[in-house]
Amino acid sequence: MKSLFALIGGLLVAATAMAQDVGPDVLVKTVTNEVLDIVRKDKDIQSGNTKKAIDLVEIKVLPHFNFTRMTQLAMARDWRIASAAQQKVLTDEFHVLLVRTYAKALTEYKNQTVHFKPFVLKAGETDVRVRTEIKQAGAGKNVELDYWLEKSGAAWKVYDIEVGGISLITNYRESFASEVRNNGIEGLIKSLQAKNKSGEATSVKK
Amino acid sequence: MKTTLPARIKSVAVAIAAVGLLAGCATSGNPKDPIEGFNRAMFAFNEGLDAAIVKPVAKGYEAVLPSPIRTGVTNFFANIEDLFVGVNNLLQGKVPEAFSDLGRVVINSTVGLLGLIDFASDAGLEKHDEDFGQTFGRWGVGNGAYVVIPVFGPRTARDTVGLVLDIAADPVANHNPERTRDLALALRFVNDRANLLPADKVIEEAALDKYSYMRDAYLQRRRNLIHDGNPPREIEADAGSTDHPLTAEAEVIEPRAALVPAAPAMLVARTQPPEAK
């Protein structure tokens, strides 16, 4: 079973044209540059076409994300009280929410440049932070954008993103926990589904 | 004359006192946010104020003024702020950073045409973000309760005290004559808001509950700032790991060298070395 996953993982990496054993810093850099190149040329995304931005994120970025791990991090202790089926639904819904957010951020892109900070991978490390900084072209302060990656098999997967020190994953912890406290796991699933539905409405409107 | 400045401080003090009074009656399950009921009301008030006045003005400002001018405005106020940032770095014992801030002020005030152009950043003198709340945090003062202050927005009890000092030490707020001071304060406020406009939609998209999303983002951000971008990574509370309250996070800053040998292996692995300059 494990080797099957490794095989699927390997195929995914191959499918996204990433050579095996690509370092986490190289991975972040390649994907960032690839995505920004597309956004820079795409007038639709720049003018707020969220649907198109979502497609871009789904194809280019998602293969490198570990959503199960992200959902687990956001759920903290409540992850264990969810059934396997609930975990699956939660992961899928959280996936949609994160993709929407990421896509929305891309539509706000305006000539910023990304600076990749020096990175050294120590031997045997499997859990690393790759630091980047978004340089604003005009007004506004630079924003640090850091990626936490974990090695699974031969591939590195992003499991957390920090913007200016704010983890986009653990930022959900308190609201998830209070939702579960008040309405149980099913309540959290319902509120995520409702949130994603309302997001659909706004992205269609665009 | 600075007649209205003490009044301003007084109004913040009144807000704090009001918070203190309400702390007795409104309670919630979250130990970081014991006066959640009051905070949510203030948050709603601030959101309303933003939607009705601040945001439309900021949008108009953004639409009317070309980007290079807005950059100039941002840089101008950032330059004034750098002096204050330097003082806070000094208070935190970060002498090289304090000198770098002073260097920034010297360069940007002269070559940078009274701060309109940020040459210092191009010259490699990084812009820092410091205030009195962070200085107290560095000294080991904990967050205290989370508070939403009218107009100013999210703070912690510690950062509220910091805010009162920030205002008292703010060169813009102390400027004479009053007319230019008020204009400058308004301009800075609107410009700051305009710089945040792009984040609005992303937050709306991301948040299940905007109040708690903003609260937790604020708390994470402050923690990061106090540690100058290298906070000890929070111990994970994910499936399979031993139970611990999510709030059991040490807010007191320990010297990094002392922290490392004492920390569990997992935490050490996640504590990043200071970034190579």
C-alpha cells in the first residue's frame, strides 16, 4: 500500500515535470515563478477572474500541497474525534477554501516581485521553512511569505504557509475549535460547506 | 499647543477603563479573549465605521492619487517613524538595528528628499517594525487579554499600553501647528488604510468568522514581530500527539540560546537559525 502511494506520488511529480529529488527551495522558486509568469500575462486573472485563477492554482500549485496534513494542523485535537469519512469531507472542504483564498490573492497581484531568501538544506532534514519576501512595486511594506515543507517519499510537500508571520493554517484553529465545541464535527463541516457555497456565488459573479 | 493630544490619550484610557469594567461581566470560552462579547461589539462598530467612511475615503484616495505619489506619502511617514523605531530597538537592546534605523533617517531625510524616497532600503538598510508594545513583549510582558479598541482596532492589554505611549511619542501627533498636524494624521491614516485595500478581499474569502480570523491573525502577527520574524514554532497539537491546551504557548521571551537545549527535539527542529544577513 505504501509503495503504491509512493508510486502515485512519484507519478505526480513526474507529471508536473519536476525532477525527482528537487530541493524544497528549488520547488518553491520554480512553482512561484511559473505561476507569476502566467499571472503577469493573463489580463483576466489580473482583472479579478477568480475562476481562472482557481484553475491555475489547481493545476500548478496543488500537486505540491499536502491538504490532509493542513487540515490536521488546523483541526488540532479535534482531528482525532472525526471519523475517517468526516476527515475526508473536512479535508476536501478545507482544500476548496484554501484554493479560493490563494486564487483571490493571485487576482490582487500587481507587479510585486518575489525575493527568495538564502536557503541551505541540512543533511537528513525532512521539515523545512523556505522564506520568500514579496516586494511591493508601489506603496506598501514588503511582506514575508514563508512555506513550510515536509518530505514525503522523494517529494517535498507544502503543509503550511505563513504571511508576515501569520500561519494561514493555524489561524483557523480557534474558529474550528469553537465551531466543534458548539456544534460538533458536523457543525464545522456544515459551516465550511456554507462558506464555500457563498464563495462560489461571489466567484461566479466576477 | 498640544491640548488635544492628552485628550486623545485620555480617550484611549477611557476605552481601557471601559474594557476593564466590562471584563467582569462578559466572558467566553477562549482564555486569550476573555471579553469576547465586548470585543465583538467593538469589532462590529469598527467594521461599520470602515465600511461607511474609512474604506470609501481610502478607495477615493487610491483612485485619485497616482501610485508614485502614494509611495512618497508612505515613505515620508515611514521615515518619521524610523526615528521612533530606532528608539524602540535601543530600548530592546538591539544596538546595531537602532544604528541602522538612525542611518536610514539620515539617508532618507537628505538624499531621499525629506523621506519621500526610500534610498536606505536600496542601500541595504532594512526597514524595521517596532513599537512600545513590542518592546514590552521583548522585556517579557505577556499579552494580557485581547481587546478591540474603537477606531484603532485589535490590540492586547499590553499593546494598548504600548499604543498610549506610541501616540505620546509620535512626532506627527506632536507636531505644531495643530492644523498641519491634523491634516498629517488624517493623511497617514487614509494612506495606511489604502495600503491595506488589497488584503480586504482575501480576508473575506478566507475567514469563516471574520472576527476570530482577525483576532488570531493579530495575535500571530504580534508574536512574530516581537521575535523579529523568528518565533519558536508552536508545538503541534495534531492527531496522535499528547494533549495540551492550545493556549499553553509561552509568551515570555526566553533567550534563544537558553530555549534550544530545553526544548523538545521537535521544537528544536523547527526553530530556525537567525537568517544570514
